[in-house]
Amino acid sequence: MGTKDGWAMELGEMTGICILLVEDEILIAEWAADCLTEQGFVVRTAGNAADALRQLAAGRVDVLFTDINLPGTMDGVTLARRARELQPDLCVIYASALVGMLSAEARVPGGVLLPKPYEPESVVRIIAGAVRSEAAALLL
């Protein structure tokens, strides 16, 4: 399933999921947002953790997709912890070239690691898997 149509068919019920993409590299943020929007996700973007927290406080988000290294005083790891305080059922995906340096203890429970550089197909599959896992956990 390496085509856009294949991803869309695989996702099915994933359309309408709201993703907050936190990325300070503008070109990466635009590219990732475009790829996710094409697959039916609702995508909001933030360039730093403070802006992301404002957006999380303002409304529902299903998935926090954050870079680990962010400008300012808060990194993606701290952002994820604060985000879970605001929205306890939030799916969290960490993206970084340095994901190997992020220990399991540093991540929020259920947080998923995505190494950079990444391909659109892997992003979509990881988001779909994270959302499905979170939904299944709520049913238990």
C-alpha cells in the first residue's frame, strides 16, 4: 500500500482526526501538514511548545505530533507531559533525528517514537496505529 489511495483506504475511519503538529522547521512543518491533510486529517501547526499549549487549551486535539528539539524554554518531551495534563487521552508521537536518545522513562505512557527523516506513509501509519491503540485502551 504505497500509494495515497492505499493509505486512505487503510485509514478509513481516521479522517477528521485532529493533529497538532509541532515543528519549528517551516519546510518540514508545511510538508508534513500537507501530507496529513491530503489523507483527511485535520492539521493544526505550532512552531514552539508555548503556542502548542495555547492550542491544546483552546480545543480538542486527538494527536500531538511533536519534534523533540523545539525553540524556547520547553522541549517536545516537556510539552508532551504538559499536554497530557490538559488532555489525558491525547495520543503522542515524538519525531526527531535523536529518538534513540529518548528513554522510555522520559516519554509519556504510550508515546510513540518516529525517527527523522520520515516518509509520509510511515507518518500516516503510525498516527493511525496510535489512534487505534488509544481507542482500544478506552474500551478496556
